[in-house]
Amino acid sequence: MSKTYLIEGGIPLKGEAKISGAKNAVTKETAAALLTLDKLVLENVPDISDVEVDLEIVKALGVEVSRSSETLVLHPRITLKTEVPADLSGRSRGSIIVMGPLLARAGRVVLPAPGGCAIGERPLDRHLAGLESLGAKFEVKKEKIVGTAKKLRGGRVVFKKNTVMGTENIVLAAVLAEGETEILGAAQEPEVDDLILLLNKMGAQIERDSRDPRILRIQGVQSLKGTKHRVLSDRNEAVTFAVAAAVTRGDVLLTNLNPADLTSFLAKLRRIGVSWEIVGKDLRVYVKESANFEPVEVETSPHPGFMTDWQQPLTVLLTQAKGKSLVHETVYEDRWRYLSELKKFGAQIELFTPTQLGREFAPGDYEFNWKGNGEPKTFAQVSGPVSLKGASVQITDLRAGAALVLAALAAQGKSEVSGVEHIERGYENFEQKLRALGARIELAQK
């Protein structure tokens, strides 16, 4: 049975929205429980389906789990199981993240084919090569990957392209490895640093190079202890609600977030003509009555750049800018699937290769490994402003789903947005939060 949002758009959103804990942090930090015999307490944990799947995975591996509201208590058993159940691995790409901890603590991992959003190639070779640098050995079969390690030893890991989960997997393995591990080209995303903060609280010895933050050094320790940790807020949810305020020409105060994690996004908002101000630790996003939106060019890139997960919401906002905007996707080659659905609202968007826009295509400038013929269409040209009209659309992935909801909120008339299950993977109480801001949105079963 599919879930559908019924939305009547055209209403400026106003009020206050509390941002939940970060999906991309919690799903990695639950795996840290595999590294200790003590209790691990996580606070500010969102109630979303991706977290539930990852909790099922660690439970299947031998971790006792209890939850009360936003607090999660994880208590591993002395002996862990080392094979991820296939039905769980297929439901979450987060299953990959248990490879490092299981190899470090148990010396073995069996991982069936992982799932996740269909947004392009997210190769495991970077994970496997990094773990092999620490002494692991892998047998890659058609249905599963089997990894073994008598004892992980520190090594030198080089990532030529940015990989957030790859960095996290190596860090989770190296904390219990013998000796020092150095990671060159390490991801700098806030969620990575939140994981490092948690692990250091547990007794790990991890630090970034003061001169080059893309270098991480981990001194292995014999054991880790339990601790209590508050998960950082979800910057992707914050961006979604900020765009919701902007595209409906509303006024919304976002709480429980760190505005410093949104610097590149907020800079684009200001250039477009959306007003914002930091109020204490909160962020107010609003549109002045006389404001006109201006076109911009934006390129996705690893942190501290403009995050790839933000391009879908921003693209919706750019349909309201006067002129032609360019969105350049450099992280995932197949993140444009939602555009065909967005066009049903009346959006005017065309895709181009770099050469078609008079630019050079340099594969090394992209975070993905392009395997297709010719050039990928990495540029979206958005023409505006257009009057969005209600439509019936289908969600293709998590962030695209949020973007389609934003379009429906801005559109005149009624819309049906199907495939809400994708949104529930990463957004806590999404429709309830929107209704509290004045949105006319209801959840229906079909």
C-alpha cells in the first residue's frame, strides 16, 4: 500500500519548526556500539525509518536496543554475530558501515548487497581498498561480500575522491587497529566530525591535521568505553524547511540547528533574494513583501561546499527566480530523475552536458566515476519565474521527495505526491511539522 500526500498549495508558511537529529549521523553512530562492551547512549535521535532499519541491523548482530522518545540506549553483547541479514541489508545502504567495526572487533563480516536511493553509482571499492590497507581481505561474490582480518593494523589510506561513508568506515575500523592510521583525502562533513567526537568520547584517539583538515590520524587503542552523546541536527532537514519558507514567501524560525553548517547554502539564499538572520542559536528565514528572486549558478561539492542533497530543494526555489539559473551536479551522476516529475508542476528545466554549455568536461573534477559513453548531463538550466500548478507526481528518492513536496506547497491548487515511504526514511513527522506552519497537507493510504 502506497502512502500519498494530499497538498493544497499557495499558502505562505509561518511559525517555528524544530529540526531533528541528523539521519546521516545517527545511522553511522549506531554502528559505533559494535566497538565496545559498554552502554552507548545517543540523544536527539530522529524517529525515521532509516534509523529503524539500522537498529534492526545492530540488533541482529548482537546489540540490545532500547528507546525512549529521542534517547537511544545501545548495549552490545560480548560475542557479536558477523553476518548482516540479507533482508535488512537490502533495505539500507547504511549496512555498509558495520564492515569496519565488525572487522575491528570480530575479525569477520558478511555483507549481502546493500540498498539505498537510486541516485547513481556509489561504489564499494573505496571502502574495500581502504580496509585492505589496514590488513583486511575480501572475497566479493555475486550475492555478498565476505571480509576477514586476523588483526587490523594501522596503515595509510588515500581517497582520491571524496567519500563520506568510506571515511567513516575506515575511522570505525582504525580506532581498534594496532598502530597509527593516516587517511588522506578524508571527508570533512559535519556528520563525520560528529562521529569523531563520539568516538573520542569513547576513548579513541582521532585528530584532523591542523594545516590540512583532509588528513585524519587515528592512533589505535585496545578498547573503547561507553558514553553519552547528543547527535548534531540535520542540516538537510534545515535546508528543506528554509526553502519551504522561501518558496511560499513565508517567515519561519528554525530551532535546534547549527547555522554554521549551512554557510554555503545561506550565501546562495541571500544572492537569490531570500532574507535570513541568526537569532541566538536559531535561524529565521523569510521573504520581504517586495522581494524579487534573482537567478544564480550553483555547483554541488563536498563540505564546506554546496551539498548535493541541497540541489533538489534549491532547484524548486530557482523556478521562481527571474531569468536562467544553472545547477551543476558533480557528486552523483544520476540525481536528475526527479526533474520529469517537477516539470509536471510547470517547471521549465533543461539538462545539458558541459560541452553543450561551452565548458570542458574533466572527469577528474567529478566525485563520481563516470562509466558511460560521451559526457553526462551534469547541468540543469532552470528558467523562471513560472507559476507552479498542482500536479500528481511520484517520488523517486528521499531528497527528491522533499523537493516535490516543496513544489506542491508553492503551487496553486491541489497536488498528490505519492511514494511518501521515501520521505519517511529521512524526515521525522514531516507533514505534522508542515501543518504546524500552516500548510494544508494530509497523509493518505492508497
